[in-house]
Amino acid sequence: MARSATESATRTQAAAEWWRTAVIYQIYPRSFADSNGDGVGDLPGITARLESVAELGVDAVWLSPFYPSPQKDAGYDVADYTAVDPLFGTLDDFDELLARAHALSLKVIIDLVPNHSSSEHPWFQAALAAAPGSPERARYLFRDGLGEGGDVPPNNWQSVFGGPAWTRVEERDGTPGQWYLHLFDTSQPDFDWTNDEVKELFRGVLRFWLARGVDGFRVDVAHGLAKKAGLPDWTPPDPVLGMSDHAADAPYWAQPGVHPIYRDWHKVVAEFGADRILTGEAWVEPLSKLADWVRPDEMQQTFNFPFLETPWDAAPLKKVVDDSLAAFGSVGAPSTWVLSNHDVIRHATRLGLTPPPAQGQGLGPDSPVHPDDAVGLRRARAATAFMLALPGSAYLYQGEELGLPEVIDLPDSARQDPTFFRTGGKSYGRDGCRVPLPWESASPAAGFGPSDAAEAGASWLPQPETWPGYARDAQRGIPGSTLEFYSEALAERRTHHLASNELVWQPSPDPQTLVFRSGAVTVIANTGATPVALPTGRVVLASGPVGADRLPGDTTAWIVA
């Protein structure tokens, strides 16, 4: 009887901690599926296509923001945290999506944007109408300017999107007034997280969505909420700013003050059960510091961006895997692997570039480097096979299962990323990884929207002529297609329990090749150009064609003896 009770408790804990081994699929709502033909994806479109996501074999979906917003930064400028923008649907539409996902055994994580609000949020509008020193302004980071007349910004910080991180307001009497901080666009004023009203606002936001049934939150800019006291000047060593600015002394990233916030949120989330989670978007190095975000009383996951930024090269890959497992293991957390998302160049393109641009810069017609599409896709599939064999959780970005590349030849007139405008076109930004998905090769807009709509063929970013060839219906059931490769990889990952096994490195036949054991599976990844010997056994997965006893370059295989 005691053994039975122990086994039952173990199973219950494993179910509650589903996130330790989960594969989570990111849905970028405006580019996933359009139900009404207006050219923008929406919640009913997602609901209608969820079965395809479930068929792929993932465990959960993460939805990027769908809240009311002026859409100055594609919804990451939130005007109301407890509603749905009419662009995407209604709260009833969200409830239907959630119910459909749960019926398909998919967990649902939603984006939370706590570093900043939209400038159209009622709190910020009240702050603009209030006087300096007022409670309304204390919710944000308003400061007096420097110099004669206060016409110099309070410090020298620069926005991630380019240009100064401060904007001056006009006071009620029409005179130039205080400045407010925005680490991103001018339309995204930063909250002051030392303010108790801000803390209570977000406790309420968490409870609102948890009570509705969501399974967790992906926390945007999770390393940016706390700023160093006094907001001191700081000049980065690299003139190219971005979320991946890893300087240890940056006074607006990775400050100790973020951790009490997440310990507080951990308690709120736990009110709704042990299976609800927080996942942090924290661009923090070294990995030993990043692990602080996933200590037992803080978040459950944080994205492993050092892994994402590692080149397709055996030695640095082995190091980042070892460092990750050691760092996250030291606090009892899983590593959460990722290769692509809505903020970075798709890895089917990025891995074909030497070197790739810095995060956030993007690619365009005049970029100094251009990808080799064939090499990029071959390496992307190999990198994915390597990633999905690692212990822990993994995130996929919509369209990577189709092998979608970064769209480079977007006309300037179509671009919408604020990075493009704030840098005067010097950085192309992130539009290239956000182009709407192709579903049906013979339909208008490759099936992104309904073919019988008045605006059939509309898509908020133009799709390239090659898009129909990547469509889901052109790949489903086709041996060797990227879609079938992903499905097979996820199925074999479950069959062989790769996410929960221990990784044991094995001798390598070549300096550019990595070999490890995971339970009964031997994983071999050849990051070089020269074929190497395959271990003896049955190949249960290969990222590309393999010989009878040779593994080509840029290929990963899983082998069972």
C-alpha cells in the first residue's frame, strides 16, 4: 500500500511539473491564421488551426500578445492587460481557443508585458495630465531633465530600438516638462517597479487570466523591470544595442530587484495549482546568473538564449550544453532550449550566415551578409534534431516546422518594426521572421486567410513568391519534408524519453562532431563538412539523408543499438 501511494504521488508530481520536459509551440497571433480576411491573424483563426499544432506532437502553445494596443510594437505596447484587442477577437473568442486547446491536450501560456505599458494605457494618460511629483507619475519613471531649463535627458541611456531612451513631455501649462524612460519605443513607457500600485496591478492581471484557465505566462523582458538606484549614466561596450546586451554592469538589465517581484508572482501563481508556470524572457549571461531566475521559489523556466546564439560548431555547442545543464541543474530547474522566436532571425537562415547580425538588427536587401538557403536549412534541421535530444524543455517558433527562412526582400514601405524607423533604416528589425504562415499552397496568401473573403490574399506583411512551396499541405505526408521530420522527431523524443534522460557524452570520431548517449539512444551531430562514421545500430531519426555507415556534414542522427 505504501509503495502504491508513493507511486501515485510521483505520478501526480510529474503531471504537475509537465513543464520540465514539454515542447512548447509559439504562436504569433497576427501571423498565424486569419479568420476574417482582413490580413491579420486572430484568435478564431488560431482555434481553427489548433488541431494541426496538436498533430505535430507538442505539449503546449504560447500566445504572443493579443491585448488592446495601438500596435506600435505589434502588441507589446499594452493598453489594457485584461481584455482582447478587437483586431484579434473577443474574450469569448479567447475562452473558445482555451477550451479547444485543452480538449486537444495542449496547455496554453500567454504573454505578459510588465516592463512597460502602452503610452495609451489609462495610467500613462493620467500621468501626462498630472503634475510632477504626483502619484500618477510615480507609477512610471518620470524625471527632471539636466542642464539649463532641464532640456538634457536625465541620463545617457539609449533605447533598444535606437535613439534616446527618454522623451520629454509638455506640461499642462504648455511648457517643456519632465522626461519619461522608455527602454523600447517612445510609445512604451517603463513602469517604476518600486511602486506598490504597479505591483498590485500585475497581481490582479495574473489572477484574472489564471482564473480564466491559462496554464502560465511567458514574461516579456523579465530581466528589465528593476533599474539601478539613481539611474546612473552607462555607455555599453558595443555600440549596437539590443536585448542581448550582456554587459554585467548595465544598470537596466538583470538588477537584483527583479527577484523579489518573481518570488511574489510565484506565490500568486501557486494559488491556482502546482501546474501553472512562469517562463522568463531574460537575456542574461553568464548562465550561472541566468539560473537565478529559476530558483525554486521564482520562475519555472527561462529561455536559454546563450544556446540560441551559439554557432553551429561542435566545441561551443558542447560548452553551452555543459554550462546549461550545470547552471540550471544547480537550482533544480530544467534547461529550456530554443533556436527561433519572433525577435530573432529564423534559424533556417541564421545558421547559414557567417557571422549573423546582432539580435534585433535583422536582414534586408542591403545587409552585408546573405544566407545560403540550402546550407541554412540543412543546419537548421540538424540543430533542431540536436536540441530535441537534449534533456529538458524546448520551444518551437511557428513555421520552423515548415523550414521557413527569414524573409529578406521586404520592401521598406511594408516594414513595421519600430527598430527600422528609430534607426533610420540602419537596422531592418524583426519583420522578416514575422511574415504570415503558409497553410495551403494553392490558396490566396497561401491559405493564411479565407479564400472567399472580400480581401482574399491579404496579409499584413507581404509573403514572398516562394511561400506556397513551404505550405503545410505541400509537406504533410511527404517523406523527407521538414514538417514530417519535426513530427518524427517529436514522436521519437517521447518514445525514448529523451527529455528526462541523463546526457552522457561519448568519444567523438572528429573534432567537428558531437556524440552523446540518452538512455538507449546515441545522438551524433556532425557540424563539419566531412562525413564521419555512423555508430552501429538502427537510425530512428536523421535530419537529412545518411549513408549505410556514414553521416554527412551538417547532419544529426539518433541511433538505437
